[in-house]
Amino acid sequence: MAKTSPAKFVREVRQEAKKVTWPTRKETGVATLMVFVMVTFMSLFFLFVDWVISSGVQLIIG
């Protein structure tokens, strides 16, 4: 296992942290909106599929 001094570790962490690019406010808003749209779409899709399967089972069972 490689031995690294705490000071060197902190320097390396800071160097890596400087490479991080954060999304802009607009990008965050667009991504959030897309998540809400997809969640709504998938919820409606599975509601419909559940209704179809439930109707089919009720038809078979009587």
C-alpha cells in the first residue's frame, strides 16, 4: 500500500477538486424539469399498463 503524507493528500484532493465543473443554474433547471417530465410520463405509463393487466385478469376470473 502506498504511503502518502496527509499534506500531500490534501494537495492532491485540492488539485482534483479544481478539475470539477459544476452545472450552470440553467442546466440544473433543465435537468430537473426533464426528471419531473420523465417521472410523470413513466407514472402514467405504468398506471395504464397496470389497468390493462388488471382488466385482463378480471375478465379471466370473472
